[in-house]
Amino acid sequence: MSLRDKISRGERIDFDEALSLYEMDFFELGDLADSIRKKKHGKKTYYNINRHINPTNVCADVCKFCAYSATRKNPNQYTMTHEQIMEIVKDIDSRGASEVHIVSAHNPNTGVEWYLEIFKKIKTAYPHLHVKALTAAEVDFLSRHYGKTYDEILDLMIENGVDSMPGGGAEIFDEKVRDFICKGKVTSDQWFEIHRKWHERGKKSNVTMLFGHIESRANRIDHMMRIRELQDITGGFNCFIPLVYQTENNYLNIKEPITANEILKTMAISRIVLDNVPNLKAYWVTSTVNLALVAQEFGANDLDGTIEKESINSAAGAKSANGVKLEDFKALIKNSGFIPTQRDSLYNEI
């Protein structure tokens, strides 16, 4: 049986087969991923009305790919007050947002209560808003810096109103690559331990992969295989999000950005390999809106949301600082031949 036949029959592929997909004809690969997408989601493309809030850029870590941290190339340090954050939340709630997504740097000066109190304030004032917050990297940092176990941090998050976890901090799971690009940050084993514990509490999370820097194709496949393995056990991942590395203002010094062809191949292979992760997101923030729309034909069934404001990727060159207007977003999906479908943060259709 050919590999194409095996995939068409819905059979699981192994590492070597997955890696060989990079050599498959570009359009044939896209067609395979698209057929899986259609079986799972038809022509629906999900989006949500959300706002990203990045409360501080003061960071104890020194990841080479980061242009956001104030301790490296950005000398303009800031830490928002709770009042400033609540003003933003009040504004987005008045305009129909369903999710607030809170991710920031690893600030050693604020105290763990600073994080927990703002979650509680948001959930108390706006109980209908979904609070997505704290990457596994942030959980690991708070655990190390404040002498608490992962279990203690996760329980405190739930007690104070966090509904789900974003997938950040995954980067690439290969430890040799991590050692070069984000030495000292959460390890791959720790990342998985944190998400496993979160899933065991009945909570959902996402998972990312940062690609297009120094990693190899084999590193990407290894990354996907590890996700698939935990998902078989917990079923807790809602969505896989391949993040395209941004080349500007950071210390990796990658001269040429990854090609659109390679991005779309990786998207399609992700859809094929991750047979147990229901959703594949083309995160327009890092891929550009236009390429994210094309990715709908290569397995992606989610384009994230309106976002409104985003600071982390835009600091490295992404054109995402001010989000996308809702009606424009819906029109772009519709005009590309798909059905814009609003969802909540747990992929229930609204």
C-alpha cells in the first residue's frame, strides 16, 4: 500500500513516513491534508472574538528568538497595572469579545499574586469571559521563582479563574535546539508534565511549534510525534498551532525567512500526523493573513481571531500590532471559499 493510500484510509503514519511527506508533490500533499480537514470540519473555518493582553515585557529569561523582552534589545520596560488591564477588558467586553488571552514575559519583580489577582478580578467582573492564560513556560518560571510546585501553581490558576492554557513555550521540543535558542527556560519534559497535569484536572490547552529558524524538518516531526503521544493519553489538546519564526530584532540572526511553500507543507503534514488533535490553527499573526487563508486549503480549520492588539510577535516584525476588524476577517474567510464560523475558546460553535 502506498503512503498516500495509507493516509487516505485514515491509518496512522510513523516518524519516517511523516518525514518523507516533505518530498511529496506539493499539491498532492495539500490535497491529502485538505481531505482530512473536510472529514473533520467540512468547509467551516473557525474564529473567535478575542483580545491578547501582554501585561509586562520584563523578563528573567534570555531566549534568542525573542524581540519582546525588555532585558534584551528592547530597553523600554513596562508592567501594566491591574487598573489598566481591567480598562482593556471592560472595553472588549462591551464589543462582544468572548476570550481574553493573557501571556507575557517572566517578570521576577511582580510576585505570583500579581498574576493571580488579575485573573480573579476579570472572572469576578466578567464571569462570561473565557480567561486563557499562562503558558507552561510561565508556570515553570513562577514555580521556580516563588518556590511552588507545578500542582500548586495550576490549582491556584483554577481557583482564580483561569479556564484554559495557551500553547506557548513549546518552541521546538528537541533539547539540543532548545539549548541554543532558549537555554534556561522550561524543558520539553517539563512542558509536557505541566500540560499533562492541567489535562488531568479536566482542563483543555493548546500546543504550539515555533519553526523556520535553526530546527530541521526531523525536529518538527519529532515535535508532532511527542504531541500525538500525550494526546493519546489525555485528549486535552484542543488545537495545534505552528508558529512561523519572525526574523527581526532578535539574536538568532536568521537572514532569510522560511518560504511560503515550506510553511504550507509543514501545515499539511501537521494535519496528517496529528490525527488525534481536532483543530489546526493557521495563526495569521505569524504567517500573515494572506498565507493563513491559503493554509485553509492545506489542512487548517482555524484562523484564531480578531486579536485587536498583539505585542510579542509584532516586536519581531509580524504585522499584528492592531489586529483585524471582525467584518474584514469574516469577509476574507468567505471570499476564500470557506464558511466563517464563530467559536468559543473550547471550540463550541456560537
